[in-house]
Amino acid sequence: MKPVYLDYAATTPMDERVQDAMQEAARLFFGNPSSVHSLGQEATAAIRKARLEVAALIDAEPEDIFFTSGGTESDNALIKGIFFDRKRRELPCHIVTSVIEHSAVRESCGFCKWMGADVTAIPVDSDGVVEELAFAAALRADTALATIMLANNEVGTLEPIEELAALCRARNIPFHTDAVQAVGHIPISVKKLGVDALSFSGHKLYGPKGIGVLYLRRGVSVYPLLEGGGQERGMRSGTENVPAIVGLGEAARLARENMQQEMVQLESFQKYLQSAINEIEGTFQNGGALKLPGNFNFGIHGIASEDLLMRLDIEGFAVSAGSACNAGAVEPSSVLLSMGRSPAEALESIRVSMGRFTRRKELEDFVGTLQRLAREMRQ
Ligand code: PLP
């Protein structure tokens, strides 16, 4: 039997319609988009079409969309790109970020710090929401960038991006958001949010892995991470991955088409899990009310998530924990610790993430198995 997949926040299965579009693109559009002959121009046209779909998904101008290799590259390109640009102009560089960012943002900021930038990481409250007052207080005359994620990948908390971006706009500070977990799942308009840059990734919205987007508003000065042939208007050199770009375009089209219906479905699943898991003795939930519809993070006192995940896997359920396994030792999630959870609670927490292909019956089976395992493991 196929395992029940409840790990959509880690990655999503590729939609069959995306697979079909990619296969066709690989067959038909093999020309190099930089070639002037018609085969090259057909590939260019396929990229242009995908760029329009992607731009429409986040309400951006197509000229502000840059294809990258994924969320990690988009985050690196933007953060390091701003730092390099400041360095080139011999300007100081202060970066404001949060304590709950994905490692792609956290480590990029760490790299800039190592290279001489000053970095301030803003704390979060017990729901995982970035503290607005602390954020405003951290902005300085030499702040070159603020980067705060739109939705957290462990607890699904939605951050007050519109408010934070407005604080930056009033001070002329570029604002970037890592929206990898959110794009394709909730409505997003870069115009309404007022952000200057936004990252997202194909494999989190039923598209292919190894493709992502950096939205960058014109006028924001960023030094490109990759030098070379000058593709993507000089922002991202390297021959374009045409099938993956076409796949992402199709994934973006499908996301727009299905989003409203999927949100309603996932919200009802989330409510179901919330009340069903509440019934299990000794459970606690992580994250506040304002979160991504498909995400549910919880723990059971006295049961290590590592053991529970293994038992669930044997029973046919693919679920993850927020804790990272480093050289054999399980570390408590820094996100949960910064929300005020104890190390023990953080090591008892697991994340259930649902998506397009989740069925209510699968969740009922999951809850039943969890109830049984919790009983058995306690004894
Ligand atoms: N940012 C967030 C919030 C993520 O959840 C992820 C992936 O898990 C990434 C960045 C990295 O994206 P990618 O896997 O496309 O490099």
C-alpha cells in the first residue's frame, strides 16, 4: 500500500498536468533560448508564457520575475546580492531578519555577517509572530535590507508582512519575504503586500524541484550571484531550464485555478485534526490561529517525536518533525524554542502538512493510528 503522505510542507507531489507539460516542453522546446533561430525562439516563447503565469500568481509584472534553481537560490541571490551591491559601493550594510527564518535566509545572513555586515534577528511571540515593535526599533539609517518570511515552514504561522513592509517603505529600506511555503496556497499580491522582493519554489506548489523564482521590483539594486551569459536580464546567468520553467508555469496556472477550493478543504481538515488531536491525552498545539491552512504542528507530552515518526512510518504515514538531525543527534527545533517551548516539548512536536491530494479518510486513519500509538508508547 502507498504511504499516506502528510508532509506537503517538505515537498509536494508533482501534479500530473505539470508532468505532461514538462514532458512536452522537453520534447519540443529543446533549442537554446539564446539562439536566434526558430527553435531557440520557440523555447523563449515557452519561457515568456510561463513567466506570465508566474507573475499572475503573485500579482507582479512579468519583467520583475527571475527564474532561479529554487527557494534557496532566490534567498541567497537576494540577500547576498544586496550585501555585494552595498560592498561594491563601499556602503555599510545592516540586515534585519527574524529568529524563525529558514536556513536559506538564516545562513545567507550569517554569510553576510561573516563578510562584515551587521545582522539583527527579531524575536517572535509564543505563536511565532515577529514582534512588530522590536522590528520597527531595529531599523536604522544604514539598514540595507529587511527579510522576514511570509509563512513559517514548521508551524505555518503567517507573519504581518504588509505592516512590516510598510515600516520599511517609509524609511526607503528594501523588504524581502521568503514566501516558499505560502505561494500557490493562499492569495498573494506583491503589490498589496508592498514588498520589494519575494522568493518561492516550484516543488512546494505541485511543480518540479530545482526551479524557483525571485520576484524583484525594478529599482532595487542587487548584484547578481552568478556571472556568465547574462540570461534573465543579467540577474541569473546560465542556460534556462526550459522544461522546469514550463512546469512551474503550469503549476502556477493550476494553483490560481484551484486555490479557493483547496483553501476551504484544507481549513476543514485542519479543524478536524485540531479537535481530534485535542481528544488525545497530553497533547499540545504549536502556533497561533493565523496560519497556513494545510499546516498542523502539535506534540504529545512524554512521547519523543523521533520515535513516534518512526512508528507512524511503519504504519504507513509520512510525517515530519521540526527537529533537525545533526550528525546523529536530534536537536530541538530552534523555531519552537524561540516560541517559548521547552527543549523537551520541542523534541515531542511533529508537523502534519496536508495538500491537494489529501483525503478526509486518510486523516481519520491517521488520527486512529495516532491514538493507538500514543496509548502503546505510553505503556
Ligand atoms: N524557504 C522556506 C521557508 C522553505 O520551506 C524552503 C524549503 O523547505 C526553502 C526556503 C528552500 O527552498 P528550496 O527547497 O526550493 O531550495
